[in-house]
Amino acid sequence: MGLWQRRIFPVLLDRVMQNRRLAELRRRIAGEARGCVLEIGIGSGLNLPFYGRSVEHLTGIDPSPELLARAAERARWVGFPVRLLTGSAEELPLADRSVDCVVSSWTLCSIPDVRRALAEIVRVLRPGGAFLFVEHGLAPDPRVACAQRWLTPFWRRIAGGCHLDRPVPELLAESGLQLQEVESGYLLPGPRLFTYHWTGRAVPAREAGSGRAGGGNARGVHPDAASDSRSHADGLRARR
Ligand SMILES: C[S@@+](CC[C@H](N)C(=O)[O-])C[C@H]1O[C@@H](n2cnc3c(N)ncnc32)[C@H](O)[C@@H]1O
């Protein structure tokens, strides 16, 4: 692994991901987490300050020891035990049905075999557990999507494996995760190539008939409504 990947990229990533506009999205998903939590692609631990008192303990997994060293610093300031593991979400070292919540923020884009990682998430979630996520990916606008597909082979080489063109809802559905609450749209300012997001919660389809899983709620920003970079999450509401 080169100097860029090992030394420079982790520092840049930590800086970029501290953007205050990301904080509100972090707060939303981390604030919902409870019990025994697994965060995949925990990176430098930027979600840690947003977890609430309902978290009993947290396991964070990431392949980057450089980012995990930064996460370890941040873990010193939270009020619950944190275990940090070097590894991949494609092969979680956790027992079946052992986790209440899996959290993922801007991580599914970077995992080489994302389908395998999603299957692992489904495997480790307990009955009644939830996958809480904020992810960017393939925009619904054909021209943006075309540019995302074109740019991804180059972009992922310099951006830690990040794919701009992953169809997140389809990937979740294929893996047996049912969206329970989702908000989608150009949720952040900036070029549309990078800013189409989904945030919400999904549950294993095997659970989808019970408890909170019974009623889905999807909120989206209609692509046409987001005609400039300031269009955010207060768009259309729809019942699923
Ligand atoms: C854009 S960063 C997001 C970091 C962090 N989740 C955040 O919100 O700041 C993508 C993260 O995915 C991690 N990642 C890449 N491949 C992975 C894999 N196979 N399993 C788990 N995490 C992975 C990277 O090391 C990096 O920390």
C-alpha cells in the first residue's frame, strides 16, 4: 500500500469528514442506535460523539489501522465501552444475531464486495435489530448517473475505493434488508456527483412484519426539486 493510501489519505479523510454539514446526518443515525452496536467502516470515529446513553457498548471495524488510531483517541471521551477491530465488513468476527444495531456512514461506497458485507450485516443483526445508515450513491437523474458511472473507475483509485455509482436501496433490498424509514435526495450542498444520499433505517426482511418494522416511512427530495446545491431534505413525503 502506497504512501498516499497509508499516510496522506487517512489525514485528508479525517479532515473532510469533519465537515459540519455531515454532523446533522451523523446525529440522526447515531442518535437512534441502542444496545449492542456495531459500526462498520468506523474510520476515525467521527460518529462517536453522537451516540446516546442507550448504547451499551460499541464495536467498530475498519481495515485502516491509521484511521482506527484516530478513532481510539475519540473513543476515550465516550461513556460506553468501545472495541476497535482491524478488519472488513465483508467478514465480521461476530456471532449470528448478536448485535442490536449496525451503523454505517459513507461506508458502503468503499467496501469492495458490498453485497457480502450486507449479507454479514443481516447475519449479525438480532431479531428486532436495525441497520442505521447514511450513504451516498447513484443519483436518479440519468445525466448525473452517467457521469458517476464514468468517473468511478478513476475516483475510486484516489478516494479509498469510493464508488459514486452504487444503487444503495437496490443493494439493501437484494440483501434482504427492508427500508423502514428513508430520506433521500441531494442532502448536502456540492456537486451532484457526490451528494445524492439516503439516510434512514432498514430491518432484515425476516423481521419486517413485527414491531417498528410494520410501518415504513419514506421521505425524499424529488430530483427536480433539488435544482441547486442548497436543496435539502424537506422535500416530498410518501407512505410506503
Ligand atoms: C468515506 S470513509 C467514512 C468513514 C466513517 N464511516 C465516517 O463516517 O467518517 C469510508 C470508510 O470505509 C472504510 N472501509 C473501506 N473498506 C472497508 C471494508 N471492507 N470494511 C469496512 N470498512 C471499510 C474505510 O477505511 C473508511 O474508514
